[in-house]
Amino acid sequence: MDFWQHHGLLFLLGCAFFPRITILFFSAVSFGFWHILGWIFAPHLLVAILATSIYWHTNPMLCVISWFFALGGTSGEAKVASKASHSKR
């Protein structure tokens, strides 16, 4: 299954910048216990895991990029949240 046959650039940008909303409304993956935990605590990581498990054979570069977003996006969100909580005090 090829990513570009089922999704477009808008879906890709949504997964990169708004993963929770995109997964909630536009994902065809059924949510189990681990998906819900990933959706709540680490949505970028969930996107990378799902992309790798589904699209690795047809789009490996897309999967590698999703891992960069997963590792960079999650730590970036934590830094922004930390700065915002310190500035309110």
C-alpha cells in the first residue's frame, strides 16, 4: 500500500503539525489501548510507529522523516510547555 495512493499532502502536514486532531478525525486505524495511550501522551511517536508499520515497504523515506518529527516534535513540545509554565509563575 502506497501512502500517496490513499493520502495527500494535507494529511501529511496534518500528521506532522497537528497529530492528535488528524489521527482522531482522519485515521482508519482502529484505536486499542496502546493507540489511545500514544494518542494522549506521544502523538508524534504514534504517527511514526503507524507510518513505519504500514508504509515502510513502499515509502521508507517518509517513515524516516516521521521519526525525525516524532523525536524532535515530542521534545520540542516539552520545551515549549516548560517555558510556558515557568513564565506564568
